[in-house]
Amino acid sequence: MKTIDVCLSPDLMHLYNVRDKTVVVVDILRATSCMTTAFAHGIESITPFAKLEECLAMKAHGYFTAGERDGKKVDGFDFGNSPFEYMHESLKGKNIAFTTTNGTQAMVKADGAREIIVGSFLNLSSVEAYLRNGANNVLVICAGWKGKVNLEDTLFAGALVELLKDHIEPDCDAPLAAQHLYNLAKNKLFDFLKDSSHVKRLNRLNIQKDIEYCLTTNLYSVVPVLHNGKLVIA
Ligand code: 3SL
């Protein structure tokens, strides 16, 4: 049977070997939810960057620049990190250079994996089917917050472990812990997360609608995959 493991923070990546794995990068609030939304609305590609300057430099190559630091849109960028910004007709067929505090950092850290895909509650079923039908063992990398573990990414990892339990077995205790947590929370995700650190942080920015949206399951069927440094639709 294939296996699934969960890396609860990018700072624990040194404990995992990604080389033969399909890695699912998850940053529910809000980077991977934005990416999923953008592809569902016709974006051509998203190139993830760890550094602001590298991202900004892509403007000269005709890219839109997007992302945030500490939840806020970066000066000089075209877009921030609200999923609602990625629904516009005008973005259809366009290329975006994207950098965020945690999500794109986790993606860059997964470099060397056999395959890197983007997961969110918005495309949960499609990611589950993709992993079930794929040939590789799976590692879910939770983006967390500046090296710390967070609840929302752990819950998504647990949802995958739960949905895949008849096909892919947990490799260690982190996937089991995530699965138990998800089973506790699955019927009340929003309520379960109300005291979590990032929900409080985003509430201070007055973006509760983003949180509700990012916790919606199975709105879209796209699975973004990293190909030659660019995310495109699988
Ligand atoms: O850290 C990230 O990658 C972001 O998604 C954080 S925020 O939701 O924009 O604050």
C-alpha cells in the first residue's frame, strides 16, 4: 500500500525525504486557497517565490505580481492574498508571480520532490482522487505560520488522511494526529478554528469572509501542479 505522511511545519522538512514523493503543499489561510481559486477562474500559471524582490522582478517579464507579508498586500504588487481578487475575468490566461509569508516558502522548500501539487478545502476531493490514482507515496507539507504549527493546515492534512484511509496508509504519528483532529472538527470547521492564531490575525484585518470561503469544501475540481517552476493545471 502507498503511504501518506504529514510535515506539520516547513521547519521540520529536514526530517523528510521528498525525492520519490508527491508533495501536497497546503496553506488554507490563504495562499493555496487563492491559488486554487485563481486556476478555477482561468489563470494560466502561478510562479511561486520565497523572496519579495525576485517576485517583483517578474513584472519586467510581463507577469502580474501578487501576495502578501503578514497578511497585507505588498507595496507595488498588483494583487494581495484574498481569494476574491482572483475571480476577475481580466486575469484569464494571465501569468502571476506570487510570494507569501508561509505558503510559497513551503512550496520552495519542497523543491526536489517527484511532484508538487496544491491542496485546499476548495479542491479537497480532486486532490484526494489525484493522490489515490497516483503512483507515489504522499507527503503533505503544512505551511503553518513562520515555522509554527497551525490548526487549519493540520485539519486539511487530516481530511486527506481520512478520505484516503482505504487506499493509502499513514506512515507515522503526524498523519494519525491530523486525522483524529479532523474527525473531531469536520462538522464544525469554522467554529473549531475560531480561537486559532491565524483566524484571530485575519480577523484583525477584517477579512472574515476570506476565512469562511477558504473553509468551503469542494467548490472546484482543479489540481494545480508545479511544472518547471510554474504552477499549472494538472
Ligand atoms: O502565509 C501565507 O502564505 C499567507 O497565506 C498568509 S495570509 O493569510 O495572507 O496572512
